[in-house]
Amino acid sequence: MNYFRRSGIIFAVSAPSGAGKSTICANLKQTPDFQYSISCTTRPPRAGEEDGVDYHFLSEAEFQRRAGAGEFLEHAAFNGFRYGTLKASTRQAIDAGTDLLLDIDVSGVAQLRALPDPWIREALVDIFIMPPTIAELERRLRKRGTETDGQIAERLEIARVEMRHWRDYRYTILSGTMEEDLQKFRAIIRAERYRSSRLTLEGQ
Ligand code: 5GP
């Protein structure tokens, strides 16, 4: 009997905040054999966020220490705070054949793309979620109600810059309803899971 063993995939998703990325990620988190990659950040937790679940919330000093020790695959500053993806847990998941979902910004994905390590080059699938318009993005951000007017203005400015980078990504999803976005995302996941280069034939 033939069967395939498959190496893990890094699904790295970028989207301006408010583009619907967290809803998509929240849905995908519930899918079995799919692991959400927990980043480190110096940003304080928002209401309802849990340490070790949404992020590893670190002090600036601890973040610096880990960055200095080379513990991050990539790290970036975003809106005054620092964010980073841990190398060891990422490698472990990929070697174990577990697919990871990384919710990281444009500069973080650019760093991953530039890494020479064959295991990352093979595993990386980058996806950009494009908001329909800046006005819609603003509406979604206001509806979320977690940021002040000033923070919303900053995030919209970052969004304008991030949206220029969509062509650098292997896939782009133009955001519609949450269900449409999820369907498109699932289609990408399914196809990537069948790529021959990720499979090893076992048994016979
Ligand atoms: P938030 O503060 O809204 O949770 O995240 C702000 C931004 O930081 C989002 O665009 C998110 O994708 C990004 N981000 C979260 N974790 C990481 C990470 O580990 N690395 C990088 N480069 N960006 C991250």
C-alpha cells in the first residue's frame, strides 16, 4: 500500500490590520493538523488576549535578549512595538509535517523570503489579503473599536504602504465577505498540500 509523508508548510499571511486577516486566522486555528504560530511581541495584550495563546508577551529587554541570541527567524518593528517569529518552534513543526499559519507583516515575510535555508524555501507559501478599499478598511477598524483615532490613522498609513507590496506574494486574495475569503484561502491550502515536491512516497 502506497502512502505519502509530507513536510510541513509555512503559510505566511500578511494583510493591513482590519483587512479580515484575524477572522480568517481565527477560523483556520480551529482546523485540525494546522498550528497557529505564536509570535513574540512587546505590544501590551488587548482585552481578551492571552499570553502563550495569542502572543508571547515580552518586555523590551527580553525581546532584545532573544533577538541577540538569534532565537528569531525574522523580527520587525511595527507601529512602535516589536514582533518576532521563533525559529526553534517553527523548525520543529515543519520537520514534524505540521502546517503553520504565520500572521506577520510585509517586512517579516520579506525577511523569510530572503533566508537561504532550504527547509524554509521549500516550506514557505506567502499570501497577501488585499482590502477592497482604504475606506472599507477604516470602517472595519472603527467597528473593531480597539484603537484610538490616532492609532487608526497610523494603521491606515501603514496599510497604504503595505498594499504596495502585494505583487511580492505568491498569492493575493482580494477581500470580500469572510466566507469568500475563507473559501479562497482553503483552496490555496488544499493545492499547496498536494505539491509533489513536499511528498515522500512510503510503503509500496
Ligand atoms: P497586532 O498588533 O495587530 O496583533 O499586529 C500588528 C502587525 O504585526 C500585524 O500586521 C501582524 O501581522 C504583525 N505581526 C504579528 N506577529 C508578527 C511577527 O512575528 N513578525 C512580524 N514581522 N510581524 C508580526
